Amino acid sequence: MTGPSAEAPTSLPPSTTDVGPRPLADRSVALIHEWFGATGGSEQVFLQMAELVPHADRFVLWKDHDATVDRAIRESWLAKTPLRHSKVLALPLMPLTWRTLTRRKYDVVLSSSHAFAHTVKIGDPERTRHLSYVHSPARYVWSPDLDQRGASAGLAPMRAALQAGDKRLSRHVHGYAANSLEVRARIRRYWGRDATVINPPVEVDYFAAAPPAVRDQARTYLLGVGRWIPYKNFDLMIEIAAAARLPLVIAGGGPEEDNLRRLASRVDVPVEFEVKPTTERLRELYWGASALLYPALEDFGIIPVEAQACGTPVVGWARGGLLETVVTGETGFLLDSGDPGAYVDPIRRAAQLPAQAATTNAQRFTPQGFRANMARWLDEQASS
């Protein structure tokens, strides 16, 4: 499945810095998330929301067995079925599940959605306000061209039915927030609704504050980070490294591992695989890279922000979330090309950029900033 939950190979605990008065403190609140995985950006957003609205009841479809969280999260009835092990097979039942989640009535229902969580409808139809923070309309339903996991011709009838249901079952939502301008545009295009852009939280201070021995290491290789699935384009990264004649480190994990190792064996530059690195190891890898390669269309892209927090420039596609997070010519270079050779000169130029510019740019995406923006939006929506 897609969304920010597929991006990060590791996770960090939510920041606990106080943000002042809590929004919705005098309202009963239900906080909704799709499924809670072990790692990922969407889970971190959910936890930051929980920090912001600590009195909220928390609901998910199910929790993965390896997911650890130090707070009560209630699972839906779908968690008691074998479908919890197959997101694809569970898709048609997700809207029904969100409509039969609980009989309790709430003043505000706030969802964190990258599939169908925004369709949740519980509480009193006359007084409950439904608000949704959207990581993306489900890419495998609405944008199979962006995510090949939903591109099968055999799935076309199901996609059409799910699209119609997704739009119809979300008419009751009073307000949307989007994690990027890219996602805001999709919400407008697919659902005919507007949204306020609130970029997701990134633990930039952790990545910036590496020990001196880590910060002082030589930057000797190119780096690719993320889940090893087709639309992340790790195969293109290998070709780019070969064209630039530079070593490449690929960090993450996923179903494309065997294929990527075969491709790596055919090029004449070293390609090293770091399988599921710890957060500490990932920080070391960022600091040792001359550039992060990111030739993919992302909804937002937490990984490029983490890299910039370490002073590492980003070389990637001039599409999607990177247009918001990378300042081309200052913190990296963005281009719209699938030609590996086109990246050679930008990689060389990126290595000459001042690291401080990237570190400063990353500070726009702190957890404190996210919570402040989210609190302001919730107060505005609750009073509408």
C-alpha cells in the first residue's frame, strides 16, 4: 500500500515539546487512522495528533503485530478477521468498517487518511464535525499511473467502484487538510474539495544533531533511501550512480530487493545495500553522502527533509512534494528526466552547495511547527 507509511525504514518517537493551549480541549474527540504499522510517516503524523489532542479516543483498522506504541489504540472489528493480513482484499470493506466503528457520539472526528479513513462517519449527524488530514487520496485507487500496484487491468472495475464510493461517502467531511500542495491538487481533482496545506512533521533536530564523529566524516557516496518498490525508482538510482561513476548506498527494504541486487551486479560502480537500518545508522548514512538521489514523485517526502537536516543536498525529480521541500540551486537540484546521464552534472554541482543552506531549509518542517499549524487549523474548523 502507499502513503507516507511506506517511506521510512525507521521511526522516531513523537516530540513532546509543549505547543501551548490544546485545541478541542472542551470537545469530545475521536482520532482515526488507517492501519497502524511498525514504521512510517503517516504513523508519526497520527502520534503527533495524539500529542496535540491527548484526550481523544484513538481508532485504527488494525495494528501490525510488530507495531509498538505506548498509548491505547482501539482496533476495529476487521482486526479480528484474516483480512488484516491483506490490505488489498480488505479494501472493499474499509468504508463499511469506518461506518460501524463505534456507537459513541463525538463532537469532533479527526482522521489521518491515505486510503478510506476520511470516509469515517460516526456520532450525531447534526452536530459532529468531521475533519480529515490527508496524506493522499488512495494512489492505487485514483492514481495507478503513480503506483503500479493498482495498475492491473483486472482491477479496473474495482477501482471505478471504489472511486465512486470514495467520493460519495466523503460528502459529510467539513474540512480537509493536505500534507502538501501536490496532495491539495489531487483532493481538488478527485473529490472536488479544497484543503489547507499543513506539511507533516519531520524530526529534523535529531538528524541535524549528530555526534561530531558522524558530522565530520567524508562525503564519499550517493545515497538512496526508502521502501524498495517499483515507483521509488531505485533501478534508476543504480543507473545514475553508474553514469556518475560514484559509489551508491541503498538503504531500506522491500520486495524489489532481489531485482535491485541483480541490477547492481551489472554496473561497474560499488553498490552497497543497507537493509532496514536503525534510525541512528540512517543518520550516519545521510551525513556520509555527497547527495541523496530521489527520482520519484512523492506526496510530500520526509526522507529528503531528513537528508537536508544533515546538510545533504537532494538531486531528484522536479515533481510532487520535492517542489516544496528542496530549493533548487541552494539545497539541491531538481530535474524532470529519466535519463541517467542528465543527473551527472547536477550531482557534481550539488556537492559544492553549502551544507548550512540545506540544514536551515529543513527547519521549516519541525514537529513543533506541525503541531502549531494543526492546532490553528483545528481551532478554526471547530468554530466554523
